[in-house]
Amino acid sequence: MISHVLPTYNRAPLAFERGEGSWAITADGTRYLDLGAGIAVNVLGHANPDLVAALTGQAGRIWHVSNLYQIPEQERLADLLVDRTFADTVFFTNSGTEAAEMAIKMVRKFWDHAGDPERIEILTFEGAFHGRSTGAIAASGAEKMVKGFGPLMPGFRTLPWGDLEALEGAISDRTAAVMIEPVQGEGGIRPLPDAELKRIRELCDRTGALLVLDEVQCGMGRTGRLFAHEYAGITPDLMMVAKGIGGGFPLGAVLASEAAARPMVAGTHGSTYGGNPLACAVGARVMEIVADDAFLAEVNRKGALFRQKLEGLVAAHPEVFEAVRGQGLMLGLKCKVAPVDLVKAGYAQHILTVPAADNTLRLLPPLNIEDADIAEAVRRLDRAAAELDA
């Protein structure tokens, strides 16, 4: 008999009743060190008092009104995002998947408005993950994502990751957009070199194609900059954001330049829940904390500390690990064993990690993780690796 909750997840036999900072706690009081943070979502940890205050304060006023009316909390968060990014305007969603759908629609509307409705091809990259809607899976092109869900939305062409020659051969004045993650998350913590991202921007400028960045997982301070593309010194035309922006409350957004957004007039898109007062009150508080330069400097320091300790872990277990990769507190351990085996071994050591493609284990802790918890994390990973060494 099918379970009452549709069984589309391979869930671990764990349930958490509460959390404190970097720790998730079961009903019997067992504490797990959480290096997944809800898959890069809980950027300020569990039960962060600033976010609790923002949420409960707003909950006592008004929860939801829909986008039929002005929403001051939404306008405040949009102001914060525009002030700290390339964007001139923001559309709020409930998730990264919805942000991806919106970005795809904006690309198509842009070219339709420009009098070229047949210019629809969006270039994407192997290993990409843009969500699980029909448009987003078509963008990924991966068999495991698309099998059984056809016919797919047309207009996407998948290129090899990191192959600039292939991109230069594919992009033309008929290309609508290039869509890429500056650091692939699900694809295995694979950062795109700054020089390559700069070249992609140049190719888009040369052909007129829009540059769409997916910073759902690598954004909101995760790499040590507010957004990962800042390292390359470039700006996109559109950018998808979610996960960390709500600190655990469902929230996403598409950030856009005025030129890219101009065709999106009243009635071209909408959302009942997107950008509601509860979500935006929390999101604004996240932005106030995470966008602070001192906070981001600490993310970089902690990322360097964590990476140094992980390098020692790799050296201690050469049969289990191959290398460390990533940036800031978006780190991956390239494994010689199945990452899921390491995840399961971690459960016995009361540590939570996340598997990814390319035989990689993702480490995505809260951005305010304590130094002592970083040291404890490496000790627990060491014990988990020792189980697989045996």
C-alpha cells in the first residue's frame, strides 16, 4: 500500500524535533551536526533568534494578502537586493524552481517583445540543476531528470561543462540566452573559473544573448561573496535566487536588469504566495545580516579553516577521498567511494551531509557555524571515513 506521503524521496530514518545553530536534534535528544543546512538553505542555522523575531513579529501583524495589493515588506526586501546587486527590479517566488520558470519566461518574452519570437534557444550545461518543473528539467537535459516526463519544453541545448570551445561554437546571434550556475551544486560542487565566466559574458555581449545566472545554491553568501559571480567582476541580465534568501522560510526571486525586465508588464506573470509578508520579513532580516561585509569576511575565514582541515582529512584517508573543492562554505569532498555510503556512515557519527553528482559529498553548513563545530565536523567525518577504510 502506498504511503500517505507520496514516496518520491529516499528519506533517511531520521526525524528532527528542533534545532539549535548548527545542530539538529531528534525527539530523544540526540544531536546531529548539520553540514547540509537543509541543502544550503539554513544560512543562519536552526532557530536563529533574529529570524525567529522577524517571523513572529510579522506573524502577529499580517500573514498574507496576495499580490493584488501593495506589500511593504516585499518592497523593503526588493530595495535591499537592488541596493547590493546589479538588479534594477525583483520578482518574488516561493522556490528556486519557480524562479527558473520565471527566468525562462522572461527570456522568451524579451525576444518576443524585441520582434524576434523565434529566438528561443537557451544554452545550458551538463550537470546543471535548475529545479524539477517541466521547463527546468528540460533545461538540465539529464536523463535521470527527464525520463518519463516528455514531451519536453523545446528550446534548450545542453553543452559540456567547462568547455568554452563548445560554447563558442554553439552561441550565435540566434541564441536567446546562456543559463549557468557559477558553482554547480547538485552537479558536484564544480566552480566555474572566473576567466570562463568573464568569457561567457563577452560572448553574450557579442551576440546579444542574455546571461542568466542560477545562484539558487551558490548565492546569499555561500561562497564568501554575496553572490558567486562577483568574483569574476561581471553582471548577469537575470539571476535566480532562492534557498538561503529565506533562511529556511520558502522564498525565491528573480533579479533583473531594467532592459531584461522591461517587457514584463502587468498581467505577464504572477504568484499568489510569492513575496508574501511573512517570507519577505524573514528575507529582509537575512539580507541585513548576510550582506554585511564583516559577516562575509567571516564566511571566507571559516571556509579557509574548514578547507584546511578537510585537506588533512583527504590525506588521512586516500582510499576514501580524492580532493577538496569549492569556495567559501560551499565545499565538496570528491570521493573514491559512493558518497551515499559516506552519508550513511555519517549517521552513525551523528553528522549530516549531502551527496551530489560526480562522486562528491557536499558540505553546506550554516554560514555562521562556530569554529569549534568545524573542528568537530572533521573529527566525525574522520570516524565515518575510517568505517569505509576498514
